[in-house]
Amino acid sequence: MEILSIIFIVTGLFFLIVAAIGVIRLPDVFSRSHAVSLTDSLGAFLMLVGIALHEGFGKNMLKIMVVLALLYILNPVIAHATIRAALRSGLKPWKKENS
Amino acid sequence: MFLKAMALFLFWILLSASFEWIHLLLGLVFSFVVAWLNSGHSPFVPKFRLWLRIILYIPWLFYKIIESSIHMSRLILDPALPINPQLITVESKLRHHAAVVLFGNSITLTPGTITAEVYRNTLIVHAMDKDLSKDIESKQMESRIAEIFKDEKPDL
């Protein structure tokens, strides 16, 4: 159980680091928000599952499950709101030059 | 209203996780107050078949999330950064507000694609590269959601 939780947390950390690199490397708001959504959907999920396994069954696990459900409902809303605001304020998405 | 209050009360128990009578009583009172304050708005009608179908849809969505997360990580870690962002317009055939919300949420939840604008059943999606935008245009996700809502009354 302990080893499983460590595996989950380390995999989650990997995705979080990749997302951080993505936020630095990608060119504009639109593509950067994709990198951020990588954090939410897999990074945070794997971290929370790892922590839940570490806690074992009980009320803490239930609470983590609630946090997870809320995360999956709220994150798309936030990402969508950011991108829509960027698009409505007239920002043009970055494009590949030769296409 | 009673169902709403009970749902709120369950949530209270989950969050407080204490079974002292004063906490339970407070929770009960406040759930009824909140349910009463909200009773003029949307009626709380549980639709068990619909929820069951949505729950059965989640594992497939999860598979998609993992698949595109790995694709996205590969794009980010590639030294050449082979991205090709594009805005595509998707006109879906969904006939329900809830279905469009679920579709937009699923698109945003899969890394690499984000719903940027929604008007009725037309969505503007920002995708990271050709593969991901093809995935949206292949209508695979949309037909699954249409399948979930096939027994509901259209309201769009």
C-alpha cells in the first residue's frame, strides 16, 4: 500500500513538473493554459490518490474524494473562463508561421 | 425541498465527520434553512438512470485524459516543441443544455483541448495540434454523450 502510494505521488509529481516546464516553454496564454490543465487533470489526481492510499480507508479518504470530485468539476470551468476572457478581449492565438 | 435538505445534510456530515448531537442538529437546521432559501429555484429531481449513464461514461473519459496527457507531455518535453495550435469550430448535434455542458467540460478536461466559446450547440475549441483537433472532429466523444442523453426531452 505504502509503495503504491509512493508510485502514485511520484508519477503525479512528474506530470506537475512537465506542466511547469510547459508553462515556461509554450508561447501564449492559450497554449499555456493547456499545460496548466495537465496539472489539474492528472498531476493533482495522482497526487491526491497517492495521499488517499497513504491515509488508508476512513473519513480522510472520503474527504480527499470530495476534493477530487470538486477539482474535476471546477477546473474545466476556470480554464474555460480564462480562455474565453482572453478570446473575447481580442487576443489572437499564436500560430505556426508556415501554416 | 426535503430531498435537497437531506442531500445538504449528507454533505454536512461528510465535511464535519463528527457525530456529536449539537453538530448534527446545527447541520440539520442549516440544511433546511438553505433548502428553504433555494426552494424557489431549480427543482431537485434526481434522475438515476441519467446519473448511472454519466458515471459509466467517466472511465472512458479518464482513458482519454491519460492518453492525451501523455501526448501533451511528449509535446512539451520535445526539444523542437512541435506544436501547431489552432481554433476549430465544432457544431454538435446535441439537443440538451446539460449535454453541451458535459461535452464542453469533457473537452476542457482532456489536456490539449479547451473550449473557448459556446453558443447554443456550437463550440469553439482551441487545440494544441492536428491530432488533438482531429480527435474532437471525429465525433467519438459527442456520440457517446448523445447516447447518454437519448431518453431525455430536448430543451435546446
